[in-house]
Amino acid sequence: MRLTNPVDQGYVKKLLPDTLGTLIDTMPSLKQGEALLVGESIILPSIVQIDRCTNEPSSNDIPY
């Protein structure tokens, strides 16, 4: 999901292999609901659009 804090971006960049480090540059420009998928179970890193829930969660502290 969108990550604009440079310190947080640096942390995530350290978790990625060197070949994927440039993907962090796309994180501040992600739109609402978009996410960058990477990991052992993901064959090719991808930016995906996550659909909103049909039944929004009931949250008392953070508006959904």
C-alpha cells in the first residue's frame, strides 16, 4: 500500500532483494486500494487493485 515516509521506505527496501529495490520508488505513487505484492509465493512482483469490502468492518477507533 502507499508508503510515503522515507524511513519506512528504507526499512521495506532492506527487506527486498537488490533486484527489486527500485520497486520501492513506486510506493509513494500508489492509488487508494493499490498494493505492491512481493514474496516467496509471488512469481512476479505485481501492483494489484484491492476491492473494497461489501460489508465494511465495524471499527470504533479508525474510520474505514
